[in-house]
Amino acid sequence: MTFQQHVDLKPFNTFNLSAQANQFVVARSVSDIQQLITDGVFKNQRTLVLGGGSNILLTGSFDGLVIKLEIKGITVVYENEDEVILKVGAGENWHDLVMYCVSHDWGGIENLSLIPGTAGAAPMQNIGAYGVEIKNVIEEVEVIHIDTGKVSSFENAACEFGYRESIFKQKEKGKYIISSITLRLTKKNHRYAMEYGAISDTMKQLGIDKPSVKGISDAVIHIRKSKLPDPAKIGNAGSFFKNPSVSNEEYTLLQQVYPTIPGFSSDSNHTKIPAAWLIEQCGWKGKTFDSIGVHPLQALVIVNYGGGDGRKIWQLALDIQSSVKEKFNIMLQPEVNVI
């Protein structure tokens, strides 16, 4: 491993923000991480582990060591006529992995096409889109304990998955580095998720008559490209806030004041409200402030049009949060990790 000094992190975060790392190193294997632990690097300074940099907001330089995780590899652990179990290195690009599975007609993650980031970050925040979450296919998550270097695994239930949550973001935060994930995917009798969003209509629009792994993936990619900015062109971290959940009673009261407020059941006692709708009702959609703003097509996405400042983006997020709280008495929670 080669340690670099004073590295600009702009190429390593999808907000395309300049922020200097005091030290920077690329880890390409479990043994690389264990070596860092043995050398005491984790104990002697602040550390930040980066995957695809797609779910972070850098608000300034990082006075410590940034570890770029690039553990690669896609291995078939087991397969039969019905299913296949894959072990995937944490540094694999998530969308490339989805495309690899789609090309083999392996079902289960096609709805998660075009989500930026790496495989290792997927279980950390239980990525989800269009009615599917990664928890639906996770068998286990392999981790390295930061204090000891010991490799162990969390089975699905032990990951304590929730809405954009997992044990790795909550009570075990900062204790482990995810080194690989294991997925169970279908080879036939696929269970297609087409109820959410405009997947069925988009498939018809694309001339896809019959549901298939590739057809759903194509539809999701089409929808995402039409609504969401490409981080390679406009800096962003995707959805900045989670969709809030309120009690059914609170939702009924909100409906009396705002009859068009959308909502969908999250469980028998709670209703989830699209954060984008709340933000749009507060007048933020399409607003720009110098080089940053709220995307004109998707109010849930805060963007850096070029040369933006992470602290100003965070202040914009706080202003949005405050206005939604004032108007609807709902406190939006960031989905993005603020560093």
C-alpha cells in the first residue's frame, strides 16, 4: 500500500466537492485492512473509509487518513437450477454488479439498477428503490473488526435492517469495515416487483410486453435517467433525505389541511410521506444559490453545479429541514452521511 499526503477528494465523492485528506491510501484486500489495523493506523488518527463516495457530504478537509476500499471479485459460492449465491467484494461498483446479474438473468436486484456506490455500502444503508431493498437478497455481510482485524460475518437477521438503516449505521457504527456481501438470487420463477412507481407504464413505453429481469432493469434505468441528475455531470448524492413516517392519526390530520398530501402505508400504524412532496410544497424545488441548489426535476436531490462548498450545501439542507418542520411539523432526517 502507498500512502499519499494532502490528496484532493474531489474525484472520490459524487458531490464533486474539493476537500483535502491529510493522508490517503487504497486498500485492495482484507489483508491490506488487517495490516493497517496491525500498524495501529486506526488507533492513532481519524479515519474515513470510502467506497464510491455516493452517500457522503464533505463539509471540509479531513484531518486524518482516508481509506479507499477497492476489494474486488464476484464469485459463485453455490448454485442449483433455482438459485445462485454470489459473494461480492465490497469495492465492486454496485450498478456494474447489477448489470452482471441482469446479463445472467439472475433476479432480485434489477430494481436497484443505476444506484451509485459500491457493493459494500449497499447493506450499510439498506439501499432500496422501486419496491425492493437489498435486505431482500442479503445472505450475510462479511466484516473486519477495526480493533482486532478479525474477520467475521453478520447473517441477514443480525444486520438489523430497517428503512435506509442497518446495525452498521446504528449501534455498531464505526466498529467494522465491510469486506464483502453474499447475495441469494433467483435463476427462474423470478418474483418481479412492478407495483411501485411507473415501472409497468415505462415497460410498455419501451415496447417491453413481458416482465423480465432485463425488462425491469431497463425500465428502472430509463426512469432514473429521466428524473435524476447524473453525478458525472452534476454533483449530487441522490436522495438527501429519507421519506418520513408519521402515525396514521397524524396523517389524517395532515390530510384535513392538505387534501392532496400523498402517503403509503409503512406498517399498520404508520404512513410514509414522500419527502420530495414536502420539500416541493415549501418552495425549494429548482431553487439555486450561486453554484448549489435543489434539482428542478427532483426536490429530494441537492446539487452542486460546480465549485460548490460542502458547508453551504449542509446549510441549505438544514434550511430545507427547518422549513418542512415549520410548515408540516415533520422533521426530515438526512440519508446522506455528513463528514
